[in-house]
Amino acid sequence: MHDSMKVVALAGGVGGAKLAHGLAQLLPPENLTVIVNTGDDFEHFGLRISPDLDTVCYTLAGLANPDTGWGRSGESWNAIENVSRLGGPGWFHLGDQDLGTHLERTRRLQMGQSLSEVTRAFCQAWNVQAAVLPMSDDQVMTWVETEEMGWLQFQSYFVEHHCEPRVRRFAMKGLEQAHPAPGLIEAIEKADVVVFCPSNPWVSINPILDLPQVRDHVARKAKQSSGATVAVSPIIGGQAVKGPLAKLYQELGIPPTATAVAEQYEGLLSGFVLDQVDENQAERVAALGMQPLVTDTLMKSAGDRRRLAEEVMAFCERILGEQSLL
Amino acid sequence: MHDSMKVVALAGGVGGAKLAHGLAQLLPPENLTVIVNTGDDFEHFGLRISPDLDTVCYTLAGLANPDTGWGRSGESWNAIENVSRLGGPGWFHLGDQDLGTHLERTRRLQMGQSLSEVTRAFCQAWNVQAAVLPMSDDQVMTWVETEEMGWLQFQSYFVEHHCEPRVRRFAMKGLEQAHPAPGLIEAIEKADVVVFCPSNPWVSINPILDLPQVRDHVARKAKQSSGATVAVSPIIGGQAVKGPLAKLYQELGIPPTATAVAEQYEGLLSGFVLDQVDENQAERVAALGMQPLVTDTLMKSAGDRRRLAEEVMAFCERILGEQSLL
């Protein structure tokens, strides 16, 4: 019964938030820890903005805009419209309610609270019961080297320039000096299951894995006989459900396939979840040493999130059951 | 004709903004410079907030909330409500449109623009044609020593604690090292008329006068035969129209009267404008070496602002005319 299994989910933005929400609907809150990428955090107008963390928390809290997946439902845009009127940069979509989050986060960080402490307090206020951990309390910044514009901060590439420049490579500034957030390594060690949510491997999952010790701990769990580590493919039929992932693969000279995602995670996973349209790739995934699960991975409705989470958990139970027979 | 007179107005918040607006309706924009107190500027949530500057600019731009005098008309409060829900301080009334101003001001200051430059750009965007100068580009902070709570930052005293603590004295941190904003001294030197708007002497007008050189330049103009320096009393019938001024005088052991205001400005003024309810104080004002003008000084409507501005300008013309006869 997955009720008693301890689960860690690694998540980026919208896709990650959706599966985390499915898991949160299914599991007792004390058994779910969501570790969220903070590599695309940045400072804007002097405020500290954590896009993925906010997307995950708003989604788990039921506050997210159901149309966009990011931002708040019932949002107003009066502050950023006034910024634009004053000639300031309006490209980052700062809603008024959302601004409240950034204001209070910035205030608390300036008072000396850590990002983990701030996140815990916000989750309490929003009645989010699962544990949500930023990947690190230290600032890590994703930079993107592009053909046309040189190095760009991730949010500038992603939002200001609509992912249009061609990408050469990524760099994570501050990653080597960063520590995993308090409790992160322990959560992975204690977990029966680690789920890589359907997020962008380059800019959402890798920054978490690249923190000191994290990749090693996940790899060890993949090889253990007492842990299941599975990823859900963010590529379906050669397309990313959201974001620039398919375009990124192409620019980096890699065909955008579920298999390409699995290859990025080689050595880290005991199972891999592909969409039914990619069924013909199941064998290639199996050849990478991962059990494949083929199912409908597209999460259009809240019901889809829960169904996919159930299938992922049942898949992990099977993997754990087989391990116990060895 | 006051059309050709060069006018400098010293202003704090709501009362100052109203008379400045009256003068702006009357004078060619190139002949009006409004110098605004920035001693009650502060940092909140990491943003730089300039309450008096914003009140003056919003009022001159026709963007001010007509009910409160401060803040924006048609304002929404979604950001600060979300801050409160997260347990943060909601005491400073940060409207969403108003936040846009603070965000863009903070961004520009962090880029290295001066507060004067930012203010000039904002006035252009808001179509404010008179010159509006912050008193200084350097940070000066008004602190208030109270009986009950010790030293408080001015906005904490004024807004968070509703001016309730009893005041012992004021301190302006950074004032001695601060420079008057570029063009401020020149504007006073070239002015035919300097008007002290009906603002709080302690926390709005004195911080401007206490900047290096400013008091001397105003005093010299008061003694010249080619300049009129006049103040409009912020005290009417022993009461302040707005704010804690009457209470302040009492706590400092001074009866709250128009005469008390005139005494604070002794040596700086050639004329002083009292409300008709204070007519009996005209003689005492005259004894301080200032010509008194008794009129209706309460500005309830936009028409009142213009009428009072006209009376003040006519008064200054009389003073200048008499000087030229000497």
C-alpha cells in the first residue's frame, strides 16, 4: 500500500507542480517531500523571486491560475502596469497577489531567515501540508549561453526573450558552493520512492541533482534493493507539454524524445514512465536498465494528476515488490 | 503679474501637495519648482519608499486619491493583503499601483540613477510639468524619540503607531552629510518667491531647511529687497488640518497656534499667511517681523487650492512691490 511509502518528488515549474499535486492528493502529507528547483530564482526590482517554488506552492495550495499553471488565480496586474507606464521592464509577469509573496519573502530573507524557513512559514499560511523544500538555501543561478545574445540569466532567456535565442549550453553559478537545503539529503535517504516529475532535465531537475551529494544519493537508491527511483517523461511524442525542452534538445543536437530524457538520467533510475504515444521507445528505455511504464502521461485536469500519481505509485510498488523477491 | 515670477515651494505631504497643486494651476510650469521633503523616506520589503515625493507627484499628476490625499485613485490592495496573510507587516498602506512606483524607483536607484533623475523621469511619464525636486539625493532619515517606545523611524511612528506615542524630539540621520539636490540652491537663488506650504515644520519643512546652505539662502532672500518668502500656517484654530502637528506641539510644551509656527520660522520669512479664525494672532505674527495675511486657508476642493495659491501670489506681489519702493 503506497499509503505507508515515503516519497520524495523532484520538481521544477508547471509540470512538476501538477504531478506533485497528484501525489499530494494521494499520500498522507507526512510521507511526501517535494524538492523544488531554485536555480531559476532571480532578483528583480530588488525582490527575490522564486518562480518554481511559487508555482509548486500555489498549485499545492489550490491558489494557482488554472489557465496558465503559474501565477495566482483571480490575479490583478496593477503594479506591473504602472511599472511599464514609468518605462520599466514589464516582461516578467508580476501579478499583484504574487507580488505580496515576493515582498514578504524578501523582507524575511533580509531579516536573516533562510529560504527553507520562509517556505515552511508560507506553506503553513497557505495550508500546504506536504513538506516543500527549496533545493538549497544558497543562491544558485542558471545562466544560458545563446548563439545570438551570449549569456542570459535564465528568466531573461525564458520570459523576456520567449526562449527564442538558440542555446549552446547552461551554467549554474554558485552550485558548487551551495549546500542542499536542511533535511533534503535525509529525505532522500529515508524515501522508499524518488519521483522525478515531468520537468525540464536541463534547467529544473539537473540543478537539484548537481548539488553536492544529491546525485550520489539518488544513484545509490536506484541501485538499492529497497528503493524505487522513477522519472516521468516531460517529452510526449517529440514535444514538450510546456516550455522550450524540445527546442533545447534540437539546439543541442539531440533528437527530442522520451528516450533522450531517460538517457540523461542513466544510472539514476529504476523505472521510467513514457506516454502511450511513445510506446515504441519502451524497449530502448529498458536497454538503459530502467523498467518502462507506458501510460497516458498528459495532465489536463486535476483528475489526470491524481490518476497519473496513482499509476506512478503502483509502478513503484511493483518495482519495490520485485526487488524484495531478489 | 505673478505669471513672470519664479516660485519655489517647499512641501511635505498632503497639505504641501495641495498648495503646490494650486500653484501649478496658476503658474507657467517653467516658473515653478517644488522642493519635497524626503526625510520620511524609508526602506520597506527592500523597496525605497518616498511618501511625500509620491504624494506631491500624484497630486500634481491628477493621480492622487481625492479622499485620502495620499496614494492613488482607483487603487487595489492585493499585494499587501497577501503579505498580511503570510504574517507580514500590513501597516504601511501599499496599494498595487503605488507599488509599481516603488518597484521602478528601487530598480532605477539600484542601477545607479539618483533620486532626482528618477523623479524627473517619473514626472515626465506622468505629465507633471513643474519641476519637482527631492530635497536631496542622499538618504536622510527622520527618527522620533518617544516616551513609550524609544526611538522609532518616522513612518513607524506616523503610520504603524498612528502618532500615538508621546514625542520627545526628532533626529535627522544623515542630514549633515547630505547635499541639497542638484539645482535646489540655484532654484532658491533665482526665485522671486519662496513659499513654505502648510506642512509640518518639524518633520516636513525643517528637514529641507536643515540641509547644508538651504536655511542661509532662504534667510538671505527674506532680507533681500528682491524676494518674498512666505509660509502658510498648517495650524488652523489650534488644530492641524491633517497629521499630528497640534499633538506634537503640545507634547513639546508649545501651545499649538499659527504663531508657534511663525516663531519656528523667525528670520526666514517676509510674510505669513494665517487662517481667518486666527485673525487675532496677526499682530503677534507682525511683531516677529513678518507681514501677516489673514484669509481662508483650508483647502477642501481643487478650487480652494487655486484660490489660496492666487491669494498667496498676490500677497507676495504686494511684498515685492513694497520692497521696490524702499
